[in-house]
Amino acid sequence: MSLSSPPRPLLPPPTPPLVVPTGEASAAIWAQGLEVEFQSGKDRYPILKGIDLQVPRSCFLALTGPSGVGKTTLLYTLAGILTPARGKVSLLGRSLTQAKRAQVEQFRLQHIGIIFQEFYLFSALTALENVMLAPKLKGIKVPSARHLALTWLEKLNLGHRVDQLPRNLSGGEKQRVAIARALASNPQIILADEPTSALDSQNGRNVALILQQLCHEQQVTIVMATHDHRILDLADRVVTIEDGRVVGDS
Ligand SMILES: Nc1ncnc2c1ncn2[C@@H]1O[C@H](COP(=O)(O)OP(=O)(O)OP(=O)(O)O)[C@@H](O)[C@H]1O
Ligand SMILES: [Mg+2]
């Protein structure tokens, strides 16, 4: 080695495995050419047929379209729960489609809040315990997780129901627990699947206003699948899907 050559590093420089090109990096959500199909026996059913979706940070995007068109499938694909047959997804500048499953799960835990259409509450846990689970899994200590959970349950008008098991809650109450759980981990991206489907107009409006406020005041990015025309006016952008493709973007 000559004296002028730089010293050789002991270890190769760290190369973050999920980093993507600059264009994708600035978007909260960058999905390109997404194709998803389900298999039944020998038959394959294409559901998403080439979806492109770019969502800037702090955008409140509503996803609409007839029942069965693939809104939940798209949200699951954006969350890395479903792997597309073709196409790619990057979130917050990290490629999910190129990442290993454990990396995707860790990323989801840290950055994404999902409000499931079917709620998926743990039946043996109270409302409060269900909501505390999200911040606890993220590494937040129990007293803070409890405080966060109570704050969100109260904002969703459930302060009087925190010690109830899911079987003692109404459909709308269960849905609001599911919403509180998604919000309690302070995610940067929220994927909300029909979050007002079981709610009366007052609670539905309250939920949509909370989501809008998170976007505009805390730079959270939201994709919300909805059939609820009472709240569409609160979204910054409405994307319509039909026959597996984006047919409207306004
Ligand atoms: N795991 C699966 N296996 C096979 N087919 C599936 C599966 N999940 C969904 N599908 C089918 O894919 C299509 C899209 O379903 P998806 O749940 O994404 O629709 P959606 O737009 O969310 O509908 P809705 O508005 O009723 O919630 C439907 O025809 C559904 O039956
Ligand atoms: Mg759905």
C-alpha cells in the first residue's frame, strides 16, 4: 500500500437495505404497477391490475369504489401484508417489496397504523389493553402506553368503556377501539379500512376530523378506504378504483 492511499476500512460501509431512489424517497407512499391475484384451485383471479399510486406526506387520501373492487387488497398490499405478483411499494423512502419479511414487520410496527375493516380486536383483552398493545409493541413503557391509550379512547368517546371486553361492546364501540389502537402508536402512515362503517354520523364525523387533524397538524399520511359520502369532503384527494385500476383521481 502506498503512503498516499487511504486506509482500508475494517468493515464495509453500512448499506441500508431498504433505501430507494430519490423520486420515491420524498413520497410517503409510492406504489407502481401493483398486480395482485388470488388463487382458487387452478384458477387465478386478478384483483389489482396495475395500480400506480403516489401519496405525498401529510396527504389525507380517500379510496373509493364499489364493494369487492380491491380496496382492502390494496391497503394490505401497501402495508406489506400481501405481496404483489408484480409491481413495487415504497413507504417513507424504503422499499417494502425488496425487504425481508422480518424487516417489513418491524417497519410496519414502527411506522404504520392499520384500522382493519373487521376490527381484529383480541377477545381476551379489555378495550384499554387492546389499545395499549400497539404502543407497548413499539417499545413504549407501560405507564406512557396506558396514558396514550386512555387519551385516544377518550377522544373517541369511549372513556366510560375502557375496562370492557370486546364481547360487551357494540359494533361501533369495537370499531372505535380498533381506531384508537391504530392511532395510539403515533404512526407516520395510517391505513384506514372503512373506519366509519359502523358509526353514527356524529362519531363518524369525529373520527374523520381526527384523521384530518393528524394529517394537517402532525404530518401523518392517511389512506382511507370508504363508502361513506358524509366524510369525503374532509379528504384532500379522492381516488376511485374500478376493475382493479385507478379510474378517478381528484
Ligand atoms: N384471501 C382471498 N382469497 C380469495 N379471494 C379474495 C381474498 N381476499 C379478497 N378476495 C376477493 O378479492 C376481491 C376484492 O376484495 P376486497 O376485500 O379487496 O374488496 P373491497 O373493495 O375492500 O370490498 P368492500 O368495499 O366490500 O370492503 C373480492 O372479490 C374478494 O372476494
Ligand atoms: Mg374492503
